[in-house]
Amino acid sequence: MHIRVDWRASVSFTGTVLKYIALGLVVPLAVAIVYQEDILVFAATIAITVAIGFSLERLDSDPELRSREAILLVALAWLAVAFVGAIPYMLAGYGTESALAHPVNALFESMSGFTTTGATVMSDISTDHHSHAIMMWRQLTQWLGGMGIIVLMIAILPELAVNGAQLIRFEAPGPELQKLTPKIAETARILWLVYFGFTIVLIGLLYGLHLVGLAPNMHFYNAVAHGFSTLPTGGFSPEANSIAAFSAVVQWVIIPFMVVAGVNYALFWYVLHGEPRRFLQNTEFRGYAGAIAVLAAVLSALLYGGGAPALGALGGTTEGVGESALRHGLFQIVSLMNSTGFATSDFAEWDGTAQIVLLTAMFIGGSAGSTGGGIKIIRWLVIWKVAQRELLTAAHPDAVRPIRLGGYVVDEDVIRGVLGFTLLYLLIFVVATVFIAVDSTRGDISLSAIDAISASIATIGNIGPGFGELGPFGGYRDFTTTSKLVMIFLMWVGRLEIIPVLVLFTGAFWKR
């Protein structure tokens, strides 16, 4: 077999990515210095990351990226970043009973962070048991991965901007890339600036609530930590009880930012340029908002009617049951539909009907071009249109009916891509569900059918929490090593929309 892919070029650029990721480690190093915790851990990690980056970069003095090299770069970069991100966890946990001292657990936590999944193997989640620096690194990995590591590199590295369109196409969530400006590097910078802007606004609002006495435990550290995990739809929190640890007003403030995180970021660029009508005219946004409204109404009605836990478990009183049911229902639908994974209540204890509604939300996903995970609204809209067309042509075989969304004809190649992606997604989900269910019998965890389903969809959909012991106040620590490795793969393949990873395992990719 004659290898066609110039793997040295892809590995060389992967080294460049790692070299710049080392800059991100300066943030937890600064936190470590402030709190005098784990300074050597992050100093050593920066040194190791820079050394690996420079070493890989030297493999090719003049790397050139074509289509296949771009695919390989995207897949390798995300895998390499997850491995490097695991180093602080292992160093900090060395010689202790921390679960993160185990390499597979550390890689699980790192991959979960960078892919904005929010699934965790940590126990005793708090800054009382783990250093402030480690917990901030955990949050920062989600923020770095949210808009896309490769998108960030394209925004700052001119050598990657040359092939930027291909790279973003393989990394960005959704079936198509919306180019906002003639230069792809400028588009990448715009997306990151919008993302950064929303993050700063949320941090300011959360800390402002603390200053006026409406959120006593939302101090500056927590405000930054939750800003770093809300906009990337991550779900990690330095609080064991997630957003349930904060007041109702904090929960209401976070809801609209979770909604924003699931919207195509290109729409905000149009708003800034005086085209606010783009929001209402956008078919995907209307579908996204409509799905949230319907599912939130159904879930809130179930909570109000007592179909889920008792009022006390919801944090409500007899007088405030309406507000409590609406808040918890809306919060959980938004959180799970766009794959954030935050929680205001332990929905793993809710009844079957409420959990089915939540499971439905998990399968829908956010918008293309957002930081949300899942299958994505736009794909479901295309599938619905295709189903309608098939029914029409069954009755009228000679009819020619193109698929239209928002007044535009959808190319047949895009339609085939949507159908192929969805089929692969569901196939991997089913196989993983069966594997996790069978493999759990070898471990210390007991899974029901819905628990195994939720474990599979929560990892491939980059959602995080599931049901049963995997609930928002539980975790994945008790799974076997093999199950964790499978779920690490699911998080990786789910974040990169399956194709850029699976194609690497085909002979056709490597042959001339």
C-alpha cells in the first residue's frame, strides 16, 4: 500500500497547536500562584507541553495541508490536546487517593472538558478537596474547546488560515460552514470575539449578583468558572451540586446564556451589522426556539402536576410551585438540549415520564455553528423535509420536489451527508449502549436500560450527565476501564461530528 497522506505535515501542525495550548495553561498557573496550590504541577505541565509541541513541529520544516492532511490534523489535534490536558490531573493526583491519578480517569476528565461534555469521574467536587488551580483548569478546558481549538488556531496563525475553510469544515458542529467574511481567518476571529464577549457579560452579571447580595456564594472565582462552562455548553462546575448550589436568580440569569450558546453564532454577527431580522427569518433558529418552548412547557407541566419529585426536592414551596416548576423545567430542557449538562435538581430521581422528555431533548441538539452538541436542529429539519418528499413521491412518482429550508434549495449532496451522519450517529449510539450495558456487569455499577441509553447519548452527544448513578450529582467513576475508554472515544468522535475520526480507520483514506 502506498500511503497518500502526508502524516508528517499533520503531526507537525499538531505540535504547533500544542505549543499554543501551553499559553492557556498560564491561567491555572496564575490561579495556582494566587492560592499557593499546585504551582509546580502547572509549571511542569507547561514545560512538558511546550517540549512536545516543539518536538512534533520539527517533523516537517515546510508542512503543507491538503484535504486529507486537514482531516488528520483535526482528529490528531483534539486527541493530543486531551492527552496533554490530562497531565495536570495526574501530577496533582500522584501519591493520593484521587481518581484522577489513574491515567484513564485523567484522560476521561480531560477529553470530557475539551469536548465540552461535562461527564466526570471526580468525587468530592469542590475546592476543599481539589486545588483552585486544578478546578479552574477543568473549567478552562471547556472554554477552549467550546468554539473550537482549530478555529482559535486559524484566528491567530496565518499558516493555518491558508487551509482554514477545510479545517473549520471538519471541526465545526453542523453540516455546513457559514463564511461571514471573504477571509476565513477573519471569520474565525469574529466567532471567537462574539464568544468571548458573551462570556465576559455573563461573568460580569454573575459577579454583580454577588455584589448586590442576590448570590452569596457566586464570588469572583465561581463567576469566572461558570462563565467558562456556560457559553461552551460544558457543564463542569466547581460546586458538587452544579447550579442547584446557587439561588433562583442565578439560575434565571444562566438560562438565556445557555440558549445563546445553542444558537448559530453567525446570527449574532448579523445583528451587530444591523440585520436583526436574520434571527426570525432563520429556519433553524425558529425550530430551536420552538423545540425549547414545547419541551419546556411539557416538562414544567409534569413538574407542576407532581409527576416528578416532591415540591421540596424541586426547591419550591406551596406558594412558589408555579415559578419553581417553570424554572426547573425550562432550565433542564435548555441545558440538556444544547448539551450544557448543568442541573438545578437531581433529575436522575424524577419519574420515567419526565426522564423520557429529557431524553428527547438530548437527541435534538443545538444549532449548527453553535457550541452545542447532539445531532443538531438543522439535520432534523432536513430529515423531516426528506420524509415529506418521500411521501409525496410515493403518491406522485413523477413529481420533482427539491428540499427547501428558509426559501433556499438544499443541495442533494448536503442531504446525503445529513442522512449519512445521522445513520452513523444512531448506529454508534446503539452499539455503544449495548457495550456499556454488557460491560457494566463486570464493574461496580448497576445500570438499567435507560441508564445505559443515557450514558451512551450523554457521551457521544457531549451532554455529560445521564440517569441513575450518572445523574447530575453522580458520575462515571465506577465504570470499568474499557467502558471509560469507549466513552472517551464517543466524546472525541461526537465532538468532531463522527466523519473526521471514522474516516481515519478506512483503508481508502490512506491509499493513493
